Amino acid sequence: MLTLTRRAALALPAILATAPAARAQSRAITIVVPFGAGTNVDAIARLAANELQPRLNQNVVVENVTGAGGTIGTERVARAAPDGATLLLGVDSVLNVAPLVTPSAVRYDPIRDFAPVHMLATLPLLLIGRPDLPATLPELIALGRTRAETFTYATSGTGTSLHLFGEMLAGRTGLKLEHVPYRIATQIFPDIMAGRVDLAVSTLTSSGPLVREGRVRGYGISSPERHPFLAEQATFTEQAPTAGMTSELYQGLFAPARTDPALITRIAAACGEALAVPAVRERINALGMTPVVMGPEALGRFVASEGERYAALVRAANIQPQ
């Protein structure tokens, strides 16, 4: 009896050391999406949940926490327990742009309050135009330089990543562009097709099918290479007026700061395994996104560099914080 007790005492430190990891693996993981169901962000989160669940041997669920341009759901994860049970599907609009343009609504620090886990995908942008405009970007630029009035261009809101890309495009090409922010993004496409607005900056997922069907003009995709979702559409970088110009929205998983690095490593490894599967990559491409393998350290550096890039764009566009 005494020998058994000694063995138990010797084993106790190891048991205690593994207990937090065992508890973390026994609970469900919630991926918080700070936007509504049916959005691009929601789609990639649900795909990730389906792929991570068997690899982690845990239930993985998606929770949509909407409001304030995504900052409410993002703050919830920042304040969550750092136990590996709550993750954020983080994007540039809430981690890089909102702290610059709407700091009064942001109650978290995008660097200090989050631990990067793994990138999942990037989302290219697409410039579209009303059907009666010129067919190519060089022709559109030539027309813009000869007419006195400006082109109007629509986006889903002031200070968004899409708005900033439009301003970058204007600076690069010399086009005179007047921004028209929409509160309801789905209203942009009927207005483009009816000619009530000239151009729009949208995501490839949202507007690519309209270009494919010939209902709107397509002028350029912001990814470095052509995308299989709309393979016939040229990128900006392969066209002379905008050569080298790229800008994509990122979508990745983040944990609350101070989460056990072992838990982050485990989830990141599962993400990497899933993204290596050709069928998974094809499903992401079919969503109009690009799968990206990028672990915790690289993702952290990337988010920091995106913060610097967006800060420069905000200054150049003279967008005043609200």
C-alpha cells in the first residue's frame, strides 16, 4: 500500500501538467465570426470548423456575433479566457482598419490582445463597372483622363478596405474617383447594372459571377496571379497602368492573448494539415478565395505589416478618425 502511494505521488506532477491540455481537448471550440451568416467570413469559418473537428477530435462550432462593423465579436474574443476554447475568425477590417478609422468603437488592441494561430485564406478584390463603359482598364483610364467629370465608385462603406483600395487605385492611375459608400452592399450591384453608379470595388466572391455572366464590366483582380474563380479576368499587376499593384483581404484564426502556446501549435498544425488537402484547397478556390498556409509567427508579422500599410493608405486618403 505504501509503495502504491509513493508511485501515485511521483506521478502527480505529470498528471497536473497535462490536465490543462486534456481539459482543453475535451471541450468544444467556438470560432467567433464577427459578421453575419452567409458572408465570406462566415463561409471560410464553417469550412474551417468542418475540417478542424476530425483533426482535433473536438467539436468545433461557429458563432456569429455581429455589430459595430465586426468590432463587437472581435472584442468578445479579446476578453475571452485564454484556454483554447474560443477563437476569432479575424480579418483586416477589424484588426487593421477599424483601429485607424473608427478608434472610438474599438476596445481592443489588435496586436497585444490576440495570439495569431493560422492564416486560412486571402480574398481578392475586383473592380467592376457599368456595362456601357469601356471594356479594358487602359481604355477606362484613357476615358477618365479625357472627361471633365469624375467616375463614381461604390463600396460597402467609408474607411473600409474596399474604400482604401479605391483610393489607392485613384492615386496609381490618376483617375478622378468619387467615393459612394453604401450601407447595404447588395444594393450596389443593381445600381451598377442600371448605370446609377459608374464603378464599384467589391470582393471577387460577390461580383465575379456578374462579370462571368457579362452583366457588368470587369477591370482587374487585386491578387498577384489570376484566380481560378474568374480565370479569364486579368489582374491589376499584369496590366501596364497598375503593374505590381496587389491588395487582398486576409482571413485567419486568432486566439486570446496569453493562450497556451502548446494549444496554439496544436490548432495551427491541424489548419496546416487541412490546407494541404487538394480537395480543401479546391473548395476555398470555389469560394473565390485563395488558400494560404501561414503559421503563428508569420501571421503575426503579416498582420503587423498590414497595419503599417493601411495606416499609410488612410493618411494618403486623408480619412479622419471617427
